[in-house]
Amino acid sequence: MDRSQIYALILGLAAVNGLFSPYLDLVVALAPLWVPTWLTGSPSALFYTASLLTATTTLLASGIPAAIAERLAPAIRGTDRVLGIWAVSAAILTLPGLARLIFVVAG
């Protein structure tokens, strides 16, 4: 795979997790802690920002194993292996969201 395709895969997985993650309900429930007052009147804007926050958290959290791998093995620094580790971590974090997506689509 090309580097740009791996980046697209990582971003796609984070977006899917942002939309279908079971933790999205928790982020929406905790909205009074992080949402500005002008946003609370619109449920669609609240869902969008909660989804964006969940996707961004997935993207950042899935990069941690890749950063650790770069630190422990300097030989792979800047290679496609690091992106592969990042993609696998994103896929693992997205599994609950994918299960929820399949449940929504199936029935």
C-alpha cells in the first residue's frame, strides 16, 4: 500500500469509530462539561461535535503504539511499518464501532 492509502485507511477508521462508537453516548452524556453554551440548543451540532471528538481521540490514541515503536526501534522510524502499526491500532480501537455498525445495518 502507498503511504497516502495507509493515511486514508487510518482516517477512515477513525471516522467510522467517531460515528458508531459505543463511547459516543458517553461523550454526549458528558457534553455539559465540554460543550460551549451556544452549541447546546442544536442536537445535530452536539452529535457532530461529539463524533468529531471521538474520532480525534481515536486518531490520537491509535498513534501511541506507533510512537512507542519508533522510540524503541529507531530503525523503523519514518517507514511504512510505523504506519502499519498505527493502522492496526486504529482498527483495534474501531472494533466496537464496527460491531455497532454491523448491528445497525443488520437489524
